[in-house]
Amino acid sequence: MRAGAIRAEAQGGRSAAPEASSGWRRFARSNKIVRRREESFFSWRTVLKTAVVAGLALVFAFAAWGAARWLTRVAWLPISEVRIEGLRHVGKAEALDLMGVSEGRNILSVSPAEMVRRAVRSPWIKGISVNRHLPASLRVQIEERVPVAVLHREKGGILVDSEGRAIVPVEDAKLWRLPVVSGLPARRIAPGEQVDARNLAAALDLARFAAAEKRLGASEAIEIWAGDPNDLSLFANGIEIRVGRGEYAEKFGRWFLVADQLSQRVPDLAVVDLRFQGQVIVRSKEEAGGGKK
């Protein structure tokens, strides 16, 4: 009887385990479904929040755009003053036209970046800065290109600055009172273009020196020949001064020390050679082959 009871208990134990196991599975399955439902609910709520935030951002952006358009069109923000500094060769009316701005225009409708972009199309304008001062004024600072020489062309010439940038064509170079640079390849150069010539930079350095050195005479009467890529000559007062390249102050300093004395000794002086260190070599017109009597 005891053995039977034990077997019965054992059998009862085996039959109870599957029932407990199936119950746990049902609980886990139902709990998993609940979790899925909760996750689905949270994901939809996240999507809804994102959509609401995006919609509000779009509404605010559209409102800001509309407000900006309205502010640029109202009549109570007119420009009353445009102060331009740095003008020498460009007139104020021309500068305003270049920048596309005028007094009376709505100040918020003016774009400083657009003004700069438009202005630098002029070959005269090297740099420009624009500041808007609300409620009604603009401050413009312009840096113009400074011509240092006239580049000789077949017809007239063209002004160039110290960087070798072409500015504007000129018919009479003497009106600008600047040295003339000749001997460079003759080709068409447009205003605003960078002149590509091997000897130009050295010639412009010499032109600046010659314009500042009054002992060489009037700047407009000076010509610099730059045809030889390794040599430069300056013509002033009917004399050819061969200077080579560089060290212009030292070379001309030698010449100025003896210029008066040599001019008296050689009345028909035609050539002065300063290319050799420590020397001043002179030739008369007859020796130079330019004026035999």
C-alpha cells in the first residue's frame, strides 16, 4: 500500500509539471503581446510628437519668411544716407549704380554681400566693405586700384597697378603723369585682367622708383623699356640709363653723385650703364652709334 501510494504521488507529480509549464507559457505569451502593444503605442506616440514638432517648425519658418518679406517692402525703412569713403577715380553716382543701391530704398532689402559682388566688377575697385546701420544708413569703404604706370599698346595704352592688373585704356599717357612701360608683347588686354608678362613686375618696381625720384625729371617723360627679360632700361631727358634688374636706389645713387660732372664732360651723353657694381659707364651719341656727325 505504501509503495502504491508512492507511485501514485510520483505519477501525480509528473502530471502536474506539464500543467504548470503550459500555464507559464500562456502567461509569457500574453505578457509578450502586452509589451508589443505598449511598444507599438510608444512608437506611434513618438511619430506623432515628431510630426507635431516638424509642423510647428514649418509654421514658424513660413511666418518668419513672410515677416521678412513684409519688412523688406514696407515704406517706413528708407535709406536716408549712403556714405562712401575711398573714392578717387570712381564717382559716387557710378559707385551707387555699380552696387545697385539708392537713397530711399528699403534698407532691409539691400544685401551687403550682393553690393560687394556687384562693385568688384569695376576694374577700378580692388576691395570693398559694406556695413548696414539701422534704421536708415549705409557705410561703404572702397579701396581703389592705384595706377603706377601706363603699359604701352599700339593704340594708346592701358593703366596698370602695382600688381600688374590692367585698369582702363588711356589715349594720352601723359595726362596721367606716369612712366610708360614699353617693349612687352603687344596683345589685347581687357580691363581687370592680370597682365601676364615675364618682365612686368621688375618694370613696375622701377616705374614706382622713377615716379618718386624727382631728379630723373617729370614722371610722364620717363619710359621704361622691358623688352629684354633679363634687363631693363630707363629713358629720361634724352638719355638711356641701363639698370638691369633690382637695387635701383643703389644704382641710381651712383649716377646722381657724378651726373652733373659727367654731363659737363660729355655734352652729347647718350647712354649711362649702371649694371656693373661700383661703376658708372657712359657713352656719347657717337660712341653709342646713335648720332654720328
